[in-house]
Amino acid sequence: MFSKLRAFLGRPDEPPEAEVIRFLSLPSWLDERENEVVSRIAEKFKAPMAEFEIALATLEDLIPVFEEEPAGLEDEIMLHPKVKSVLKTARPQTVRSLRQAIEKKPSGDPEAYYGVSTDILKGVIAAAKGPGKYLHLVYKEEMPQMRRIIKEMGRAVNDMTAALAAGTKEKDQIKEIRSRYQRLEEIGRLVGEAEDRSQSGQEREASIIKDIESAEEELAGISTVAVKEKVSSAKRDLEVALQSYAQVRAPAAGVIRRAEKLLKHHKSPIDTLKPLLDLLERQVPYKECAIDFEPALGTIRSLITSGELQLKNREEQQLFGDGNLPVMMKMVSDEYWRLEAELCRVQEEADSDPVVIEEKRLLMELDRMKKEATGAGSAASSAEEERGRLLEEQARLCDELQEILGNFGNFTCDLS
């Protein structure tokens, strides 16, 4: 009994299976849907267009009537000042406004036809509500007819509006689907390009790293210790010579500055001390010292003899008491510049040494390759990041596409 009842009542209707559209077929499918929408709009426009055309033709026949004197009015009414004013001013203004309103005839596709029809309706309403509002005083039959024409035009335009609104919604959905299809297609291409850049960058980085390892092995097999030690030894010798110069310069500078101070105290000229002052200000000795020490030393000896200038230690006594400053200064200067020349010679030998040259070449090459490897790695990472962003956008757009297709109808897209 229950089985018969179930058979009689039937099972609940299951929702129909969604129509599946292949991703690559979407453009042609959308073109078909768009053509269907255009056809539906055109079909829905037929009746209101016909109604509007009839109303427009009736209006065209009515306008000449307003250009003629109204019939059936008594002379007394015709002579009324208000009636005379209407006939003189409002009537020609109304006729002119109506002719301007219907000057452009509706034609073309539904959107174009609708635009012109709307403008005509607005113009006719403006004429009727403007100067035409007084014509009912003299055109008692024609003005009600005018209002019927406006009503018919308005009804036709409203039907067109409804037809376009329904079509516009579908067109907007089609536009949204198409825009997501185009972006998804573009993303597919961009993802492929990003993957190629990432792979290329990784391969390039790996290749450069191998070259770096090879260059480092080659560099490890090169020994420039002996050459570099020779240069370092020459630099140390030069530093010792510079210290020897400082050991002469420092005590000499102390004595000369005290002598300068005494001369200034006595308001005596200090010109004789200036060459020594300039010399002792130098951190490195003159290469060719052409200074005449005697005038300055004579001034200093006079101050020492007078007891005004005291020599404070053995170094000052050796330099000024014993008069050894010129000899000592020349000796330390000559030694410094001899060792400077020796360092230059050793450095030139080192710079021209084939092993040193090869080491420098390898170091420069390693620096270049490391920078290139870093650049290749950065490019690969950047491409991977871009690929990740594109895939996130792709997933979001796929969800949006399926949702819009579902809202558009019982459709789904095969994105594989």
C-alpha cells in the first residue's frame, strides 16, 4: 500500500544537473549568450516600438491642428484677452517645441531607439507642461488627445526600460564572466612565465655556484705567502724608519716651540725658526731636504747660552747641545726614503708575479660570480613570489567565476 502511495505521489524533484562549459569554450559560449540577450531585447522591443511609432504618428498629425485657428469657438470667447494671449504666444511656442521634440526620429538598435524615444517623450512632456498648458482653453478636444499620446508614449518607453533593464543585468553578468575569463587566461600565461624565470634563475644560480666552487679550489692551490711576506717585511721596515724620524722630530719640535715662545715673549722676530717649524710639522720627512739649519740653530744656541732655554733631556742635548740635528734629520730622512723605494720595488715585483696576478684574477672573478649568483637567486625568489601571488588570484577568480555562472543560470565551468 505504501509503495503504491509513494509511486502515486512520486519522489521529490531533484535539482537538474548543471550544464558544464569548458574553460576554453567560454568566449564562444558568452558570444552566444550575448546574442541571445540582444535577440530577446529586440523581441521585447517590438510591441513598445510599434506603440511608440503609432503615438508619434498621431502626434505628427496633431501638430498642424495647433497651427490652425481653433474651430467652434464663439466670437466673444475669441475676443477674450486671455484667449487672444494664448493664441498669440502660447500656441506658436507649443508648436515650435513639439516640432523640435520630434525632429530626430528613433531608429537603430534597441539602445539607440530607446535613447531617442526617451528624449522625444521628455520634449513632448516639456511642451505640454510649458506653453501648452494654456491651450486647453481653446483646443478643448485636441489637448485631451495630446495627453493620451503622452500616456501611450510613456507606456511604450516604460516597457522598453523594463526590457533593457533585464537585458542589462544579463549583459553585466556576461561582462563579469568575460573579464574573469580574460584575467584567468592572462594569469595562466603569467604563471608559466614566472615558472620559467624561477627555473632559469635556479639553474643559473646552481651553475654559478659550481663555477665558484671550482674557482675556490683553484685559488686554494695557489700560494703567494712568500711574495706577500716580502712586501709585508718591506712595509714593516718602512714603519720602523718612520718611527726613527718621529724620535728625532718630536724632541726637536719641543725645543723649537719653546724657543718660538721665548722669542715671542721678547717680541723678537721668529722668521729664522719658520723653516724648522714647517719641517717638523711634517709626519713624513722631505725627500730632498734643502733647508739651511744654521740660522735657526744659531738663534736656539743663543737662547741656550743665555740660560733662557733649557734642554730637558738627553735627546734634546744630543740634537741641540751637540749640534747633531742636521745630521740626524738627514740620516733618518735618507733611511726612510731608501726603504720607501725598496717597498715600491718589492711591490712592483709582487704585482708582476704571475702567481699574484692569477690570484687577483681569481679573486675578482669570484667576487663577480658571487654577485651574479646572488642576482640569479633573487630573480628566482622574486619569480616564485610572483607565481604564488598569481596562483592566489587565480584561485579567487575561479571561485568568483563559478559563483557568477551559477547566478547567471544553472552553469558551471570545467577549469581543468
